[in-house]
Amino acid sequence: MSLLAVCQWLEHSALGIGIRDSDWIFYFIESIHVFGIVLMVGTVASVDLRLLGMGIFRQQPVSKVAGQLLPLTWIGFAIQLVTGSFLLISEAATKLYVSPSFWIKMGLIILAGVNMTIFHFTVYRNVTKWDSAPITPVGARAAAWISLTVWTAVVFAGRGIAYY
């Protein structure tokens, strides 16, 4: 079965039709999706800014900032995953499968995950050595810049789905 066939099946399912044809369900899910991205990207950006020596948390240890914000980041991610899945089901074939913005967004999310994984398994492993330093290692700063750039691009690509 092709990816297009799966998308068509999802979109024509009772759930897909119900979400898409409702006067309010799609917009409710989309609004919660926006809240999830704000929560996730906001907390990620706060940690990234700390890694860059900026933001309201610049005086606190990186591990403390990350430890406090990471649970909120995962809540935002979970909201994104659930609501994004519902949005996908409702427009899988006719809107998302053919949307360059959707595929760019998915690729950027994978790139953000790779960046996070590399950061956590390399530079962050030695956080105790530089935890309270005003200037973090170059690898931490690079990961932060990549993260901020990629997540900004995810937001732009997500908005582009409505138009392209």
C-alpha cells in the first residue's frame, strides 16, 4: 500500500471526516496545536538562550534551567504529537500529502531531534564542568543556534501549510 493510499484511507475514515466536517472540532484541535508549539518552542528557546548566555535564566546553572523546563517541553511535544495526528488524519491526502510546507516541517522536526540527541550525548554529558559558566562550550552554543533556527523554521513551515 502506498503512502498516498494510507493518507486517503486516513482522511476518509470516520475520524478524519468527523474532524474535517465539524464546525468547531478542527479549529479547537488546531488551537490546542498552536498552544503546544508555544509551550514546546518557548521552553526550548529558554534553554537555548541560557546556553547562549542570554535570557532571563542566564544567571542560573544550565542543568537547573533544563531540569525545570524539560518536563514542560515534553508536555508541549505530547500535545503536538496528539493534535498533529488528529489534524493529519483530517487532511492527510488532499492537503498534507501534497504540501511542500508539511514535508519541510516534518524534515525540520527530525533535524531538531537529531540536533537535540547529538547535544545530549556529546556536550551535555560534561555539563557539570561548565554548568554555571557564563560562556558555555562552543558545541553547546552551536547546538543552541541550530535549535533556535530550526524551531523557528518549523513554525514558519507550519504556517505555510495553510497557504502552500
